[in-house]
Amino acid sequence: MNNDDIRKEVVALIRSVAPEVEESDLASSRPLREQVDLDSMDWLKVILAVHEKLHVDIPEADYGKLRSLDDWVSYLCRRLA
């Protein structure tokens, strides 16, 4: 998977939890939780959806590293390599 594929997948998984989210409205470098109305349970659902779809284990210690869409893409690129 390349960066664009990962970005699209992450956005799709966010939209599976928050269908009102439009990809065009997301700024890549801004924290997602400031842009998308996700409570902590919804955020955990996104993390679990990424785990299930991409088969990437995301330890709780890494949750804080996954703030922006850019952070997600970078993190998953490293983990999927």
C-alpha cells in the first residue's frame, strides 16, 4: 500500500464511524479529533477498525501518536512495510 491508499483507507474507516465526515473537509496536519466530532468510544472504534481491516496491532501506548491524518499515514506506512 502506498501513502494515498493508506490515507483513503483511514478516511473510509473514519467515515464508517462518522458518516458525516467529508474527506475534502479534513486538513491532513490538524488533529482529527478537532475536525471530527468523535468521542473517546468512537475514536477507539476507528482504531479497532484499522486493526481489523489492515491487520496492524496498535498498542495503547501509540494512541497519542495518531493525532492527524498525516500521523496515521506515516504510522501505518512504517507498520505495513
